[in-house]
Amino acid sequence: MPLTVLVAALVVAASATAAIRAAYRGDQRGVYVFKPLTTLLVLAATLLLFAPSASRYRELILAGLVLSLAGDVFLMLGAQRFLPGLGCFLVAQLLYAWAFTTDAPLSVAQLPWAAPFAFFAGVVVLALWKGLPNAVLRGAVVVYAAAIGAMAWRAAARMLAPGVPLPSGAAALAGACLFLASDAVLAVNRFRRPLRLGEPVTLATYWAAQFLIALSVQG
């Protein structure tokens, strides 16, 4: 692992640890500082270290990170900001899916790879259904689940595409799978039943996902 990547990983991990510790202790001020800071550090590492030269793939990943940062801010402001936060992350997932498709144009041969992600998303939606309080939220969750499932599918298709370096493809797919896990834990914790370590697990897998997706811009 290049030294710059290792340093970036340690800095992001330190900030993420501070955010998770603050969330677990109920330290709202610490959450307000370290939660957006951690995503901002991933964004800065992508821009300055991982791929300093512009490319379409990098720009789409950066745009996804910017929308994720906005989503972080909305979600930490309380339940009344949940839908705007979900909207930001929905657009971020679509941007990531678009980025992954730049190296792996859509084809019929890729369709079987969609099945496991569609199944996972469907199971999560069904598990949450009774806990969703109204039709608007149910519709939003269905749309978001479809978007993140599609994002993970495109990451899998990209990893297998000719010409995509294995480290980049594997990082993107691992990040996409961690994103699925993070959002599943978040949703269960919020709408199904509280999990004792729900928030720490959600945040740890979320930032690991973002860091790996960002790292995939290295090529």
C-alpha cells in the first residue's frame, strides 16, 4: 500500500473513530464536528491524493462524495431531515452507479449479477415494511433500495469488465457491498428495532465503504 494511501486511511480512521465515539456517548457536539469532517477527509483524499488528475470516473465519485456529505449533515440534524438526507444519498448512489458504468457499459450478459443485490434489497424492504409509518416513506425506501442495489450491481459488473484494474474493481465492489450493509443496519435500527451497536456499526461500515469507493479512482 502506498504511504500516502496509508496515511489517508489512518487520518480518516482517526476522525471516524472520534465520530463513532461521540455518537455512542451521545456527544452531539462531537458528532457535529467529526461526522462531516470524516466524509470531508475522504473527499479531500480523493481529490488531492488518490487521483489528482481529472477523469470522468473521478469527477462522478467526487460528486457522489459531495452529495454524501450533504446527506450526513441532514441526517445528523434529526428525524425531520431524514427524507432530504435520503434524497442526497439517493443521488449519490446514482452517481456512483454512473461512474461504475463508464468502465462497464450495460449489457445483457451482466444481468445475472443483478440478482443477489436485488434479492438483498428486497429482503431488507420486506423486513422494514411494517415499521415504515406512511406511504411516502415506504415509496422513498423502495426507490432508495433499488438505487443502492443497482449501484452494487454496477460495481460488480465493473470489476469483471475487461481493462479495469483488479485493485480498482475490487475496492469499488467491496465499498458497494459495505454500503449495502451499512444502510441495511441503519434502516433496521431506525424502523425495525433498535440495535445496541446499530449506530457504531452503521458509521464504521459507511466510512469504510466511502473510503474504498474513493480509493477505486486510483485505477
